[in-house]
Amino acid sequence: MNKKWAVKRITINLASAESEKLEKYCASTGRPATDVIRELIRSLSTTELSASEQTTPILKYDVPILK
């Protein structure tokens, strides 16, 4: 399948534990990290947050994260 994407390339810095979790998840699901990260970004809420919520962000994912 040939997909055309409007590309904006980003770089993220991950702690070793975060990188290992992502690698294990990708290995267990057979999905590339790019797809997993893109799906997590799409699942983020875009509603406006109150001032107190903005200072302490908490991200909730529907995708299970390996421990």
C-alpha cells in the first residue's frame, strides 16, 4: 500500500527504560515505533485544559504499555 504523508519530522529523547518499553511493545505487536507513536499522538485529547491541568500534564493511553 502506498501512503502519502505530509511529513514533519521530529526527534524525541527517551530515557533508557522508555526506549526499552517502546522496543518491547513494538517487538510484541510487530508494529513499527513510528506507527505506535503516531497512534498515541492521535489519541491525545485536544480540549482546552484549565491552568492547573496545564502545569501537571498526565497522558492516558488506551494502548497497553509493557512493564
